[in-house]
Amino acid sequence: MHSPKGEPPSGTNQSHYDDQLAALAARYDLIAIYAFGSRAKEAAAVVRGEQARLSRDTPSDLDIGVVPRMGRRLSLDEKVKLALALEDLFDVPRVDLVVAPDVSIWLAVDIVHGELLYTPDPVAEAEYQLYVLARANDLYPWSREAIEAFKREGIFGKKNDDAR
């Protein structure tokens, strides 16, 4: 997959990443692969061919969010294999892999607000984004109310002196 220096073959950076991400999406039946977190823009630049590789000057891991096709659940073994494949592809020591439908809606919002690295089905990807954002919008008033109650009354009924 990589040359001895861990770089894709010269002149094929963008197509190399596109091909590898497409293969992973097909193997694991994914409708979207996102980078999010502190290295999202850098990962997107690498995939677009604007940058040769991710910087090795940072100890930060690479946060990757994936969305399987509706009804598809990734096994633990598949999650481990996918994370390892992404570590190899991006030549990083660690990928934090997050399966968007398996996490809180607020983390799912962070994922879909990240950088879309690959989708084989733009319509399904857009529908998933709309679902996540609509769900977050539905829950927002409740979450604001809960946060204010925690500030006022504390967690588990214990007064929170710091919030006053």
C-alpha cells in the first residue's frame, strides 16, 4: 500500500486515497467517511492531494467518523480492522474510529460537521446529515434546559456552588 517512506506512489496522491477509501467503504458498506477533530482539515487536504501526508509534528490522533448503510452494524472485529486500515492509509500511529449511529447525537453532529473524505452515495450521506441535524435540533431545547437545571440545582440534587 505504501512506499518504504510510508508515502503513496508519487503523482497518485489523490487517486490513491480515493481508491483506498472507496475500497474501505465498499468492504464495510459505508455511506460516508469523515475526518473530524483537530486534524480534520489536514486529513481532507491529504485526500484532496493538496498535502502529501499528515504532519508528524503533532501527537494528536486522527479522528475518523464513519456511517454504515442503514441497518448495517459493524462488529468489533470489523471496527478494529477498519481502524488499522485507516492508520495504514494515513500513516498515523492512531486513528480514533467512531461509528456515528452508535454515539450520542452531539458527537454525531461533530462528525458530520467535520470534513467529508469519501461517500459512494451523496444522497444517502446528505440524508444522514439532515437526520442528525434535525435530531439535534429537536433535542436542543431539552439539553439547554438540562444544563441550566444542573447549574441551578447541581447534579443528582446536590447544589453546585460553582454555578452561582
